[in-house]
Amino acid sequence: MWYILLMVLFACQKQPYNTDFSIDGLKPMDTHLVSTAASYHNNHVRDMVLIYGGGTNKGQVWDYYAFHPYVVYKNEQHVYEWMFDGFLFLELSDDLGFSFTVGHGDPAKPAQKANWATLIDKYFEQGRSLHELDQAIDDATWSAGQPPSKRRIVIGIPEPLTAVANNWGMAEGIWLNFQTPGHKTKACKWFVDEVSARFNAANFRHLTLDGFYWIGEAIEDNGTTIADMGSYLSGLNLSFNWIPWWQSPGYTNPTALGFSDSYLQPNYFFYSTVPFSRLQAACNAAITYGLGLEMEFDDNILYFDPYRTKFNEYLDVFGQNNIFDTKKIAYYQSESTILKLFTSTVPVHKTMYKRLCETVVRRQKLGLPTL
């Protein structure tokens, strides 16, 4: 018993970080810099993984087996430990090419109410998505015990595209026209209310609805709608999340736009022209403006060494800047890269999977502060 207690105490010791770390002359910004943004709506979600494919018939089939490596991690001592405490379900377009946000799907086919409704149906369909995640967590209790808390769910709100004009459909008893002020807000409120009602009716054992996510990575012409939805969701005690691309307008003070929880994309992983120093700059910005950060990788890490190097660089630089001790993190994994690492027998894949999972597990076990 004393041995177990000592091991637990040792595991809870924070590992020191190199505070003198620098990249290309860039130093971590002083931690006394205070963001003008308000604090996060809550400190419940620490590690939120993005789940694409949960609302369409294409791509990854999200059944309880596919969710398993996102729910628990089996360590080298063969002990199962809990993984992600947050899951963001989102779609950018549907099976027919209708667009849920700018730059995806067919630009001539902005999604209408019927497409939004079908998306909701698929999220709540038995045998997939939310129900299967709930089942995966329930199955994991046999090996890991009860999770420390319910897993928190964030649902992406389709972006109300102005191009849909008056073809979206009805809400609040009127036929909406997205070129009329306030009508986009009515559509988004319909989506939130419908998801909330369906979520409550599902009576999930291990899931709770934390809030919603604005799929558009730029504000575009939706500033008023975003502000309206921020107020609406706050009144419902639900979070309003945003993951802007690098230096997207408004990223320095997203709470002023209406968002409660924001994660900045470094956008280093994807582009050969973006320098390594971008990771340090992203950490600096997150510290200065009170933002979370996004960990970014995709299936390229399965095949190409330069991308594996970038994967490790994210973990290195975030660690050296105390990001893992102080920030909420969203994990972009393309579609199902973590699942592919889990099922792979390639040694380098197993090493990357182990490092990522141990990072998440450590954050979860220590109850780290989230700013």
C-alpha cells in the first residue's frame, strides 16, 4: 500500500521545464502579461479532440471500437487510464456536397435547414457518433473504472452562409432570408435548441453537453450573429468555442466577439514555408491573449519523417513554454490519425502514440490549471 501511495505522489510531481528556451531569437513572453479577454466559461474541458466524420456517411465510421483509443490508454504497466475529456463533433460539408462553412463543399450549394437537420439526425443516430462514444466509455469502465467526470461534448454550428439567401427554411414561424439582419441568428438558435433537446432526450450515461463551436475560422460577415449567439449560449450556461486560423482577425480578444473558449491554430504543421519559429510565436500569442492552443497533425505522420519531426516539435515547444500546465488544448488529427496510430504495428507509430497519450493522461491525472 505504501509503495502504491509513493508512486502516486511521485506521478503528481510537476516536471521542470526549460524557461530559457528560445527559437530564432524569440523568447517566451513574460507570464505577467495579462489578456484583456475574460476568463474561460469553465475549466472543465482540458483536452478536446476534434471528431470529423460523425455526421456523414463518408470517411471514418465512428463506432465504439473506433472511439476506444480516444477514451482510454493502456500504459506499459497494462493499466488503463482515461484520455480526452472533451470531444468536438463537427462537419464542413455533407455527403451531397452542401457546404457548412466557407471553403468546403460546393460553393454553389450552401447548406439549407434540411442539411442542418440531417446532420443532427446523424449525430444522434443509434450505432454511430454520440451513442457509440457513450458505449465506448461504458465498455472502458470494466478496465479503467468510472471516469472522473462525464466527457464533455461540443457540437459545431453550421455557418449560416449568406449565399443561401432566402432558401434556408423556416424558424420561429417565419421563412428566413440570410440577407436580412437577425435571420442568421434565428437559424443558429434553432440548431442549438434542437441539439440541446435531442441531447437531453438521449439520456447519455457518460456524456454531457458542454457547448457549441463556431465552424467558421474567420468572422467573415457573421459578426452580429456571433455576438448574438455568444449572449444566447451564455444565458443557457453553455460554452461558445472558436479555433481561428493563425492571426485570424479578432483572435487577440475573442471574448469581445462573443466566444467563451478559443484555441489558436499555429498552422505550422501543414506548410513547408512556415518557419519553426511559428510554434514559439503561437505560444507567445496564447500567453499574451489568454488563448488555448491547437495541437495539429494528420495522416502524413504515418508516412513521412518531416511530418513526424513536426509532430514532436509541437510537443517539445508546448512543453518548454509550460503550455501543457497552463492551457486548454484542442487536438486536430485530420480524420482519425490517433486511431491509426493505435492500430499500427510500426514501431515509430507506437512511439508517437505513446508520447501523445502520456501527455494527455498526465494533464488529466494532475488536474492541471486551464487558462
